[in-house]
Amino acid sequence: MSSDPRQTSFEAANVRRKIETLSSTLTLPTVRRALGVLEGEHSSSRLGGNNDPLSTRDYTFEDEARLIDWKASAKAGHPMVIDRERLVTSRVHLLLDHGLEMEGRTSSGETASEVAGNAMCMFAALSARRHDRISLVFADSKNIIRKPFKGGLAQFERAIDNGLGGSKRSPRNFEALLSYARTLNDQGSLLVIATDEHALSQDHLHALRLIAAMHPLMLIDVATLNPFRKVGFGHITDGLDGRGIPSFLIRDSAANAVDTHRKYVTMQLQEQLKASGTMLIRATSSEDMFSQFINLVSVTLKQTSFQSPQSFSILEGGMA
């Protein structure tokens, strides 16, 4: 469903600013642990892992306790850390459903594309800090386009905004997007797919399981407007043919039935995806997406010893 909003997407822009601030504020060790919550790992010549030693240095409050080398510390008379080859994912694939259906509105007034785009910026912000190679892909029924970019978050934001604001869209082809994901042969690289709640179905579970067997997989599922729920902006119309929703259908009983059905379908899908090791974030807005992502990461980081209190304050509410 789409609408004619009487306001700009203030919420989308506000969350984008939060993402930019988060990217510049979090320490690199925290970024590494945050991405480690989600990603698969393989050998790399980067620091912070458990393999071959690369260098010795003084311990800092940002280091994890497990990195302390007690023999080197005893010789030096103070805590020392040995940096070792780190197990990391060196590439992150961000696949965005660019179909016409993604112009549907959410309850916040944002389009599904805006929410999905901000989700991709969230992942790119952390990955760029760690200097991972980021692959951004837009897909609809006519094209699958990889948008090249170089640099950090600012360059990524320009690439995704240019992609979302590009030429006239075609309807989605989610099956083609999943087929493309299955062709990615760098096993272990993190893969994020963003779409709306109408694209995902039981028919896609087999393809998703095959992808999750090769990659750590995260799905961003954007919830769009309930067509029978009253909204505080614009007039709800069908996003594909422009027909309006008859006023007599916009009532609480119909809206509650749709909400119940959507909740049931989401719970069933989430349980089945979890069984294959796939994470699902279902967001109703950019703010909701941002909060869920931060909560997911911070809950895991709390289980890490010697976590910086500053990192927790940022992750859990310092951005509000």
C-alpha cells in the first residue's frame, strides 16, 4: 500500500544521522565484536584472532581479557596483548529488493525502500569501519545491478541514495534475487537481504536454507501499512494500480484481523528461518530497525568480558 504523505521522511533522515554518529563513535574493537555477532569467519591477515601471532603491545581497556598474554605480561611487569591473525569475513553482500512494491508506505510514513536503505547503511557503517569490501546490489524484475563505490559510509550513502532515486522501477522478482544470492561463491561472507513482508513466503524457505548453508544470512523484513487501519497522513491507495481503499472497509475489526494474520505468518517464518541459522529483523520503521539491530548486538556484547561501558551507553540509548 502507498499513500500521499503530507510530511517528508523526517524519521528516515533522523535515523541516518544516528547511524553516522554511531559509526564515528564506536571503537574498532567494539565494531569487530558487533559484526562477529552476525558473521561467519575465515582466515585473514587482520588483527584480533586466535591464530598465528603478529605483534605484541600494551593492554588497553578496549581489549578483551582473553587477548592478554600472561607470559609476556610477567616479563614486562604489566598486561600485554599479542595480536594474532584474526578470523573475519572480508566481504559483505548487501542485496536490496528494488521492486516497485518497495514504494509502499510504513506506519511511520516512510517508504519500505527508505527503511530497507537505512538498514543497509547500518551494516555498511560497521563494515566500512573494519575496511571490509562491501558489495551493494539492487534487484527488480528487469535488472540486477551492482552499484560500485569506494570509501566509507558517506560514499555508501551516496551510492544507495542514487540507486533508490534512480530510474522508474519495475515490479519485484524476489526469486531472481535469491537466485543471484546463491551464485555468490565466497563462502562465509555475510549476506544481508532487505525486502518487505509481502515478498517472503514459505515457498522461499528452501532457497534461503541453501544460501544460509554457505553464508551467515540476515533478512530485513519491512512491515508496510495495514490497509484497513486509519493513518494520520494522506489517503491509502493500492501501490500498483492506484485504486483507493473504500472508506467502509477501514475499520478496526478488519485491521485487527490483518494484524493477527501478519503476526502469525511472521512468527512461523521466523521459527523456520532460525532453524537454518538465519536471523530476521522485522521493522515497522527506520527507528524500529535501528533499535532492534542495536538491541541484538548489545545483548550479545554484554556477554563479552571487559566490555567498555562507553560502548554500552552508545549502543543502548546514548543515540536517542
